[in-house]
Amino acid sequence: MASARKIKESLKKQLEDKGANVEHFSSLIDDYLWYWNQEKAMQKDIKDRGFMFETTSASGYTIEKENPSVKNAVAYNKQKLAILKELGLRTDNVVIDDDDEL
């Protein structure tokens, strides 16, 4: 599994190879990693609590609720994809180095 550091290095390398290693795009990489970390946290919460979980309502009854981490994970993933699109990084234009893991 990739680490945040490896992902950041890979994205920066892709920008360098495109000649687009500028501050604005570097900032987007940081944003991408923030969303990546948030999505991982949501996935962990879903694994721990499931898609539905029991909680106590305001009136004191036990109720089952949808885990909000499910919707959040989807939203974070969409933002990550939007950032990759803004950076112009797609599977058909990736430059692969010999030391990149596939």
C-alpha cells in the first residue's frame, strides 16, 4: 500500500515531467494528500463501525443510523479525482520510472 510520502513524490515527479512544477500545483498536491488522509480515516471508521451503527437518539432510544463516513469517503474521493484532473494527470499520460512500483 502506498504511503502519503510516496504519493506526494510521485505526483510531484509527474508534474516535473510535464514541466508544470509550480506553486499552485504543488499546493493542489498538498490538498490531494489532505483528502487522501481524510478518505483513509473514513475507510477506517467504516471498517470499525460498519455502514450502519447504533446510537442513542435525543429521546433516549437506541436507533440505527447510516455511518456518515460512507458519504464523506465518497466526497473526499471525488475531490481527489477533481484535483488529478486539474493537474492533468491521467492513466494515459503517466511517466513510469524504473523505481516506480506498479
